[in-house]
Amino acid sequence: MTKNERILSVVVVVLLGLLIWIGKDSFDKKSEPKIPDGFEAVNTAIPKTNSKNKPSDEQKSSSLIVDVKGAVKTSGVYEMKPGNRVNDAIIRAGGFSVGADTSRVNLAQILKDEMVIYVPRVGEKEPDIQKDEVEDGKVNVNNGTSVQLETIPGIGPSKAKAIIDYREENGPFSDVNELTNVPGIGAKTVEQLKEYITVSN
């Protein structure tokens, strides 16, 4: 091989290497996503949210609270589901106790939040008492019977008796706040009762 041929071979090799390097660089640039001028790359991943501790509106309205009193085995406040009926609440309260006048209870009535379900006993003269019947008028603690007083949320048989005993010994209440003088009833309880009671004569 002559001197010129050797020089030509070296030039050809250099040119081929240069072409390969330029082609590779061009391919790498084409494979990268192009970002328009004036924009910065951002993380487009959608963050995960923990919805387990955030109840939906449907979950918030999936329960209601009722107060079951009177001739049932276990009087108390129970959490029920929308669509449940009075019969379901009485079952939760252990069922009717001996002497319950079941004929005066509408077992098919659909429950409402804050409803009071009172089961009268046989021989009681008071009419069937439900929360809906109390909402239009407050219970008068100066002349309400034990049955009527027990329809007030938070007042059970013992507190109803204490109210009656107090007014018989000390006369009628002149102010709602005087209920704090009744054993077992404090200022916080009175505040909760104010929307349900009156002392008018």
C-alpha cells in the first residue's frame, strides 16, 4: 500500500467514525420528549389520597339516634339506620317488658333522628307519646306527669320522679334554671333540656 493510500484509509476511517457519532447524538435527542419553551418539567403523578378517614356525605347520613323508653327491657339511646322502624328500635332495646301495652305503639312507623319512642304500660291514661308529638310544644315541668317528663331527651324514670318530688315539696318552678336544685340535674343538663321544657303555669 502506497503512502497516499494509507492516508486515504485513515481519512475514511475518521469520517466514518464522525458520521456514526453524529448519528447517535441525533437519535438520542429525538428520543427525548420535547418540552416547549417557557415550560418546566413537572411531576404529573396523581397523589394518592387516604379516603378511609374521610366519611362521605352518604356515610355521614347513614345513621340516626333514637331514645327508647317505657315498658321495654333496656331503655336507652340507640343508633339505628335510615329506613328502620319503631319495631327495630324496640328489638334493639331488648323487646317489650311485662305489662307493655303494645296495642298503643305504631311498630310500623319509620324512625327519625332524635325520635323518642315511649312504650306505655297497660292502664296508663296518657296517649301514645312519640318525639313528633312533643316537637310542637314543650313539656311543662310544673304539671307534666312522669310519663310526659320521660319523653324529654335525657330524662329517665329516676329524674322524672325527682322533678315531681321536688315540685311537690317546694312548689312549682318559676324558672327553668331552678331545675339545677333537683338532685341529679346539673347546669349542663338544664342547658340541654331548655328547648324541650317550659315552666309556664
